[in-house]
Amino acid sequence: MQATNKGKIQLLFILILFFSSCTKHFQDMNTDQSGITDEDMTIDFNNLGIPLGVIQQGIYFNYDFGKGKNWPYQLMQNLNADMFSGYMHDYKPHNGGSSNSDYNLQDGWNGTNWGYTYAYVLPQIKKLEDSTRVNYPTVYAVTKILKVEVMHRISDIYGPIIYSTFGNSEGVYLADTQKEAYYAFFQDLDEAVALISEYLRTKRPFPDLSDFDILLDGNYTSWLKFANSLRMRLAMRIAMADPEKARSEYLKAFTDSYGVFETVKERLAVSTRNGYQNPLGEINRIWNEVYMNASMESVLNGYEDPRREFFFEPCADENGTIGLGGKYKGIRQGTCFSHLLYASHSKIYVNKSTEPILMTAAEVWFLRAEAALRGWTSEDAGYNYRQGISVSFIQWGASGPEDYLQSDRTGADYVDTFDSSNDIKARCKVSPKWIETASNEIKLEKIITQKWLAVFPEGCEAWAEQRRTGYPRLFPVKINNSKDGCIDTEIMIRRLNFPSDIIDTDVDLYNSLVNRLEGPDNAGTRVWWDKGYNF
């Protein structure tokens, strides 16, 4: 594609975002408000490229609809999943020091992931499905894969979602239970893999995706590998909720001839080469609001993990008054601090040109390790575990995986620089060294703790897996200000509430969602796959 055509696509993309807005009624969310003509959309496959651009950028949300394009991500993910996963914390005392950090959950923040996904991303998915189903089946298949990637994140955060009925011709929207949504995810992956596989066997896939693909390399074989890897992720998520379904779906991906992500170059990440900017980088480098979490400090420092210097910056402590220079320090969640002193602590590595990572080969190796541990395959769990660590080290450019794999080190105690009442003993008691004679529970804790490190900094996936397994063992909040005590301090937060504006605009839909949640709509209710046990 010519450079001028790329610029035209970017302009049309901006117009879509400028003229779109969060609608009051859920049924209106799939209405095209862009003002772009049919003629515009047929130029250079813009009818494919523009919606694909919206969808791919929408996973790691970075849109500009007239009021800046980074704050939505901060509300959608950074002030919830990125923190609840144990990865990050803001040094600023939002809302006077009491907010999401201490479970005084802010509905205006936590409803944005739901609202923006349904208002901006899913309508483009529906439109692209309808326009490609007959004439461009391979693009239709890629759209299905993207749909699953977008919406499993929403379901993992909230539980039940509107998925199977979104955009139907009757305009009737019904909530799916999380089990129904996951079964639909697997069906969509089935359809996508079958279509792409058929076209690869019989003819050259059409059209060429290379001009539009900002997540992979434009090759349909890469999309099949991602689809298989994604199926493995979702299968493992339901390992305790639906063991037989989990095993069968995992094996479907494991035995597919096109394979899964295995090498460091095989990953899903949003390219920043053609204008996309990492919103976390803006929040971090310009706003100075993304710091190390105390749980991450405990594990990285305790392990003396060589990836630490690639994940975070050491404290500068330029005036030398508090003795932090060169150290890696994090902020404990839930202390209700009201000062700005933690600005002296370790900032995350991310800048605006850093490609946001959504899935890596290292994650897949850890999925394979857990599958072997569960007896789903004849692979060696320890071998796959070591492969996951080695691939992660290569990905980050860290040295010394051989020594690390022999380490008996465990997590370090957390010592607050400014308030000793926030100090807490280490919760992570497992080391990086694989121990073949250990119990399955200890082996799983090792696998997931290392997977947590390898998935960094993708907080949505890390939080989901931490909730599913209980690993790594994070520090609990010191102060729990959850409404009516709905969140247990030790069990920790399990989900986000449905946005309250659904009650105002469609109370029947809200009641349907809550009914399918099978529990109160609060952050202490477990989602379907979150059983609280591992074997």
C-alpha cells in the first residue's frame, strides 16, 4: 500500500473515532456513526483495513475522541487489572487516598472497559463479520479470532457478557453466562481455524493482510498459531470449572498441525511503527503515574531476577536523603497513603513506542507445563517450565537463565520506606528451581509464579490467572474499604461490578446479567471459572 493510502486510512480511522460516542442504549451500539461513505470504504480495501485497525487498537485501547487518547486505558486497565495483578501502582493518592487500591471501587473508572469495548470495538467486529463472511472468508476468520481475544478479556473481568446475541437483526440482547460465552469463544475459534486451514490447503488466501496487520506479520499461518495458542489459554482457564471441556479444547490446539507460539519471535503485540502509541507509556513517562507494585518488588528482589532491570528502573534518589539510589522499590496496595513521596520509587520501563504485548511464546510454554502437570499430555512439565523461563529471558535480553533455574531463592519481605506499619513478610515461598519430587500444588505455584513474570506487563491476563490459581501469592491490602465488606481481604478482589449506567438505561438487561452471574453484583463474587482450588 502506498504511504498516501496509509495516511488516508489513518484519517478515516480518526473520523470513525471522532464521530462515534458511547450511546445511552445498548441496542444502538452497533450503529455506524462515522459519516464515511461507501466509496471511501472501497478504496484500497479500506472496508477491511479501517475496521481491522479499530479492532486491533481496541484490544489495548488507545483512541482519541477529542479529549486525549491515554486516559481511557488508565481507567480501563491500569487502575484495576494492572494493579490487582500485583504488577503496578500509581504514586498519587487518588480520591484523597481511598479508591480502587483499597477496594473503594470507583464505578466511573471500572465501567469503562465494558462501555468503550461495546461502544467502539464490538460494533466494528460485527460490521466486519457481516461484510467479509461471503467474499473474504479468511478476513472473516481473522475477525473471529480477534473477537475472541477482545471479548474473553471483558468476560474475565466482569463474568457474564453480551456475546452471542450482539448485533442480531431483532435488536434483542441477552446475556450469556460465562460458561456460554466460553463455549461460544471455542466455536468461533473452530470456525476461524477451519476456514483459514481450508484456504491454505486449496488456494492463496485473499486478500493480503500485511498492510493492515499490526499484531502479527500478516501471514495467515501466524494467525492459526495464535488461534491455537489462544485456545490453549482459554482451555486452561476453565480447567477446574469444566475439566473435560478444558482438556478436549486444549488437545484440539495441541494437536493442530499448524502449531502454537514456541519461539521468542512468535508473539501477539501491537506494532507502534505506523502511528499507534502505547498509552501506558504516556501515563508512565509523561504523567509519571506507573510504578512498581510491592508484590512485584518482593518476587523480583527476592529472586534477584535478571529481568528486573528490564521491567523497572532503579530508584534515582538524586538528593540521597532516603538511601534508595539504585534500589528497586514498589508501593503496597491498600495503604490509603496521602502523600507524594512514592514518586522516588521504581517506574516501569514502558514508553510510548513500546509495543504492548498481548501474548508471548513464554506464556504458551507455561500453559504446556501446566497441561503436562494435569496429565493432559505426555510432555514433561519440568522441561516445558524451563523452556518458558528460557524463552522469557531471551525475550527480555536477560542473561543467566541457567543459574536462575538452579536458584533456591524465594520472595523478599517488603519494607516500606516511609511507614513501617505497611511492612509485611514475603508471601512467595517457592523458588525458581524445578523440584521433580514436589507436590503438584507446589509445582503449579512455581509454574504460575514464573508465568506471572513472563506475562508482564499485561495485567489483564496476569490478574485472571492469579485469581484462577491463587498464584503468585500477592500481598493483601492493608486497609479494606470495600462496600459492605463484600471483598475478603485475604481472598482478594474477584471481578469488577457491571457498569451502573446499565441499571439506568436497561434495567432488564442488567437483571439478566446479574442473574447469569449467579451471585451478587459486587467485586467479591467469583466468576464461573474461579473455583478457589486447583486440583
